[in-house]
Amino acid sequence: MVSEGTKGRFTLTGKVQEGDCSFSISNAQPADQGIYEFRIENGDTKYSYSWNKLSVSVTDLPEPTISPVGELIAGKPITLTCTAHPAPQGCKGNITWGGRINIENISNYEREDQAGKVTSISDITVTPSQREHNSPLTCTVTYSGVSTNSSITLDVQYPPSVTITVPGHNGTYENKSVAVIEGDTKLLRCEVNSNPVAEISWSRGDEIFIRTSQKRLILALENVSVADGVTYTCLARNTHGSVSGTVSVTVESLPHDKKTNHLIILMIRGLSILALSGIIAVPAVLVMRYREKRRQRQAEGNLTE
């Protein structure tokens, strides 16, 4: 019977028939720490070599350190270093890198201190791009088949890019120009991709309408007139550069025939009101004249009597 916690991990690796009783511990665990002694049981022969015991200690492997961990600039080469701290047993670490960033150059070397402990170091040269922003970079150190690693998230800074869209009846579409009917309202949306966040502004010539620091800025053109038919500019700027985008607004007034039809409709309505007033007024005048003549006849009859 053997301990359940050691099954599959504690293995005899020597040839017992030839007198080699070596064994191996794999996937070491904290519970494996302690004092071990060699014991033989063969029929009536049972003996423990308690005078020559083995002390086993289990320690966690130190995680490697990646530096620098600050800001990276798109298009600017930089050297990143992974340092594998010495293992307590003095094992040397083998360093490998993982991530989607392209490694242009790699240099592995070792440094030994006065106590004889060996530190493994790996330097890589990379030129980060906007695509690698927020992507992971991992350094893995392997000591005699056992590995430990550390990861960082790349903070790549880059200048802004601008996309101008105009929400329309058929959805949102990207456009360089837009036609607006006089009196209508139109929204001009400026989307900015940058790191760090850029300062955005909408302007017309030297006149700045609105300014903020965020990823999106919307300019609302309300009740537009012919004077609003100009080119509008969205400018985005951060510490790494600036960029602008424009949209040309054309204001369309109502066609002449529509204006004429509108005027005619107003005239017809006015004449209708006048005509209706006339129809109501004529009978009233006739009644008044009839009553006046009747009073005159009655007065003349009284004089005759």
C-alpha cells in the first residue's frame, strides 16, 4: 500500500534487480517536503537506513521579471528584458518569449553573483505598432523541466486617426459631402482612434464650435440655412501627432415650383375665406333693406289716415 498523494508521481527509476533503487518525484508539491529514508523489505529481511536520511524541501519557483513595463511608442524600437531569478537549488533557467509582437532581435546571457547564484537574462528588440496595443507579452522560464512565467499587457501609444460619418435615413455611412434641405437638422459624427485619448474639435474656418477630450464628438446642425453650406473640419490631436478630416455640407433650398405652389395654395385659401364672407353678407343686406322699406310703407299709411 502506498500513499494516494504519491501515486503516479513517485516512481522507481533504477533497476532493482541490479541493486539500483533510485526513484523520482515529479510534479513536486508542498506535502512532499520532509525527511526520507531508504528501507528494504525482502521476506524476513526488513531494514531501514535511518542513519543516512534524505531531507527534501519544496519551494515555489520565482516568477521572472519583465522590464520596462511602461509606455511604448508605435514605430519606435525598444529593448525589453526578462530576468529569471536564481532558483533555490541553483538551477539555471531557460527563457522563452510568447506573444504576437514581432521580435527583431534576441540575446540570452547569464550573470553570476558573488555567492555563485546564476541569473538568466533575455533581451529582445521590438518595434511595437498600433496593432499590438493591449496585447499580452509573456516570458517563460524553465528550470529542469518545470516552468514559471510572467505576462504584461503592452501599452502602445500612437497618434490619432479620424473617421467622419453622417447618420442618414438608410443607416450610417461614411461620406466626404452631404446635402441638407433648408430648415432640416443633420448630425456630423467624428470618431477618433488614438492612445492616449485625443482632444477633438469641430470648426468652420477659424470658428471652433465645440471641443472635448474623448473618442467621439458629434456636431448638430439644426434648422440649417444657406449660410451653413460650408466645409466643416474635425481636428484630433494628442502628444504623438494630429490629424483632421473634413465634410462638405450643401444646403438645398425648396425648388421654385414648390414655392409657387405653396403661394398659390395660400392665395386660394384667402379667396375662399373672402368668398364665404361675401355669401354670408349678401342675404343680411337684403333683409335689412326689406325691413327698411316696410317701415317706410307703414309710416306713409299712418300719414294718409
